[in-house]
Amino acid sequence: NAGVTQTPKFRILKIGQSMTLQCTQDMNHNYMYWYRQDPGMGLKLIYYSVGAGITDKGEVPNGYNVSRSTTEDFPLRLELAAPSQTSVYFCASRDSDRAKTQYFGPGTRLLVL
Amino acid sequence: AQTVTQSQPEMSVQEAETVTLSCTYDTSENNYYLFWYKQPPSRQMILVIRQEAYKQQNATENRFSVNFQKAAKSFSLKISDSQLGDTAMYFCAFMKHVVGNNNAGNMLTFGGGTRLMVKP
């Protein structure tokens, strides 16, 4: 079981470029999440999904888009990258059970210059 | 909106000793979940322990235990017999319990973290 995997591990973008952060989970979890973690801070929710075809905004969605065409994949799209998007991005997933425990991927470190 | 506060930015403890990390939260909800996550230098977020608010008994996982005080909205983490591998950032997190399809119950709210250093 690979759990939650994210690619790439690290990326440098120029201002105005775009990219997609990939997230895949093999646990058949319905719920998936994208967080960002700025230096020395806790995680903030960007977007989440409660199942294929259903997504919703979190606390800090501006500048990002998501899609959920399959249960396994939940890519995060950055359009027109800005220095303020320099951060570490975490994807997470959880089952629909009572446990509510979210399992996190290893993170993607993004630097926008 | 819920808020989670960790008042200790940094702490240190000697190997084999016990340390307690503090967490307080603010909510008007009655049913919710609380979590402690560990983030070592590898940046991987690892679940340490979880607590359901309706359970009065404090959760325990090996050397990790919590002191859950619902009335005081306090959720501290105690690490016994500290090990060098416990060195990490520790985050307290809150999630509402929502019945049905109300998606607002999916949000994890994190505290700002406590950096714990275990010294040999």
C-alpha cells in the first residue's frame, strides 16, 4: 500500500508560470484535501473533495483550481504562479468512517521566483 | 469559525524524560474530533493520537497520551520516556463532527505548532 503519493517533490517556478501538483491515493478514500504550509506555520486548507466530481473551497482557495475525475486522483492546478504561493503543499485523504483521520502525502515544496 | 492555539512555539526535553505540549481551541460545537500530528524534519505529517469529544476517557497510544478537558477546551499531549526520534514539530488539529452531507465538517483546523527538541 503506497498510501498518498505526491509529485513532484520539489519545483521552482517563475512568476506567471503554471503547473499541476499531482496527488494519488490507493486506499479508496472518498475524501481528499489540499493544504499549504507556509514556513513556521500550521497547515491551511486550500480545496477539498468528498468524492469523484465533487469539490469545494477551503480557507485559502484563491489562485488555485482542482478537479476530481476519479476516486484516486486529486490534482491541484496553479495558474499564474505568484511569490505568495511559495509554500509546501500537502495532499491528504480519509475514509468515510467515523475515525475522521486524514492521511497525508509527503508534500511538494514549491518555490516561485 | 474554530481556532486552535498552541502557546509554546518551542520546547526541549532530556531523553527519557516526560514533556507536555499544550493546545487550546475555541468552538461552539459539542461534537468534534481532536488530533495531534507529528512533523519530523522529513516534513511528513504523521498522526500521533486522536480523541473524540464525546469520549470522556483520554486517548493513549504507547508513550503518547492526552489530557482532554472539554469544559476548558484544552487538549494537551504528554510524551513519556522521550526519545531522540520524537524531535519534530507537533501540530494540534480540530475537526467538527457533522452528520449528513454538510461538507463543512471536513475541515481540519491546525494550530501553529510546537517545535520539540529531545536532547541526549
